[in-house]
Amino acid sequence: MSDIAAIDRTFAKRLANTVRRMTSSNPNEAGEAAQAVARILSGASKDAIFAVAERIENESDGKLNDADMKEIFDAGVEHGKKLSAQTQAQTQQAYPQLPSPYTMAAYCFERMERLDDKHHEFVEKMMRYARRYTLSPKQQTYLEDLYLQLGGSI
């Protein structure tokens, strides 16, 4: 794969299009295309020319050998890992991260005197409950609202 990788896409497309023009029924166009192939190759790097020659000699009907397939697969896995890490980072940035329910309940309990009396029973219950159980969505929202109202940080 490393020899083939040395062929830059733009170079490959340019060379392929020029070679195709050599089949023209117009003799002038075919001759110009042949001269253009020589110009393209003279401007290419040694590695690119050897990669083209290698590709022509070892044409495999588009089939890849095991080493090439493994290299492509490994590159795909690495790319997938990078995308996954980027997605996770973006998700964490997009959604605020609140502390655990127990930490929020403890924060509210320490500042309970600043809350209306109607919230005291809920905060006390959350101190006992949040340590052992998962809160319902309604309880979670209520606790988060109290936590933020008291100045808790995200």
C-alpha cells in the first residue's frame, strides 16, 4: 500500500485522464495527450513514478492483498476512534454536567435555611434517598432546580 499511497490523487486523476485522451480518433489530440503524459511524468516525484509502474505491473483486478486490507482496516479503526473521541468531547461540551444527586442534595441541605419551608422535607428525603437509589426524572429535575437556585455550579 505504501507505493500506491505515494500517488497523490490529483496526480493520479490528471495522468489517468490524459492517458484516456490518447484513445481519441483525432490524431492531433492523441499525439498531444502522449506528449502531456511525458510532461506529467517528468514533473512527478521518483516515488510517484515507481508507484505508477508498480501498479501497472501488479494489476490485481482491484483486489487488495491481505497486508493492504489490514492497513486500510487499521486506518479505519484509528479514524473511528478519533471520531468517537471528538463526538464524546462535543457531547460533554453541549450538555452541562451536574454533580451526582447525593452531592446536590448535600449542597442543598447545607443551605436549607435559604429555601422556603415547603422544600425542606424534599431535601431531607433526598439526603437519605439519593445515596442508595436512582431518582425519578421528576425528583432529579426538582433537585437540580433547587441546587441551581442556591447557586450550585455546573
